[in-house]
Amino acid sequence: MTLNLKQKILIANASIGLVLIVIIIFIVYPSIKDILKLKNEINTIQGQLEERYQKTQKLKKSLKELNQIKQVTTQMEQVFVKPGEEIDLITTLEKIANSHNINQTMNLNLVDETKINTESKNKDARIFPVYYRLSFLNEGTFLDHLAYLKDLEELPYYVIIENINFEKRKNQIENEVNPINLRFDAIIYVATK
């Protein structure tokens, strides 16, 4: 059986087409499938690495901020009265009053808002829950009171003064240095653990 040229070309084209189909099915398609699988794995790994990098950056930032927070915390601890230092606080306040010729009457109460019920907590909540509430009634001259208040500002603690009120006494003589009363409330925060 002899094939004419047309049939030979047709068989050759069919053979080449069949070989190409076999190559595509058994070599190219699995390779493309593997390449796409590798691409997905690379994208997954890239996402994981990006996430780790972000976490590392956040950790570095947190460590840097931690050092800053430690410094601020150390500074903040110095402005609080430590538990058990009430006597030192009272003694310091009395010395300041005596150094400015002020007759001082003081009432000191420890307030712990963590032990107060929640209804009254929201009404007058403080930044820090434990503090001393001090009430003062001082007697002295106006200039002595100003010097006394200035010295209170220079204490190593934060003394938050509220409700300050100067009162003139009755029956005072004009053009003389007369004593006046100074009433005020103050808050000094207590360091907690």
C-alpha cells in the first residue's frame, strides 16, 4: 500500500500533532501545574515573612517604648507618696507651715477608690485610685500664705490644690498686717504596687 504525498503529509502532521498533544499533556501541563503550585507557595511564604517582619518591627518598637515607659514610670514614682510615709508627709507640711509663721490645722484622709462602690466611683473618679485628701485651715499673713503655697509647689510630690479660699477676719485694723485664713483642699497621690 503506497501512500500518496497528500496522505503522507497528513499522517506526518497527525503524528506531529499527536506528539505535541502528548508533550503538552504529560510534560507542559504538569510543569505549569507545578509552577502555579510553587507560585502559591511562594506567595504564602512571602505573606508569612511579611507578617513576621511586621511583628519584629512591632516588637522592636515595643522594646524601645518599654524603655521610655520605664523612664517615665521611674519619674512618676518619685511624685507619689509611698505607703507608710504618711508621718514624713505630715512632718514636711508642718515644717513648711512653721517656716512661714503659719498656724496650720490639717485633716488627712486616705481614699482608695478601688474599694468604693461603682456608683460613686464614676461621679468623682480620679486618675489614680489611691490618694490622700488633705483639708487645710491655715492662719497667717497674705504674704506668708503665698510663700507657703510656693513651697508646696516645690515639694517632690504632685500636690493638687482644690477649692482655695482666702478669708479676711472681722474687726481688723486698717493699714496693718492682719492675719487671714486660708482654706483649701489638696490631693496627693499614693504609689500603689
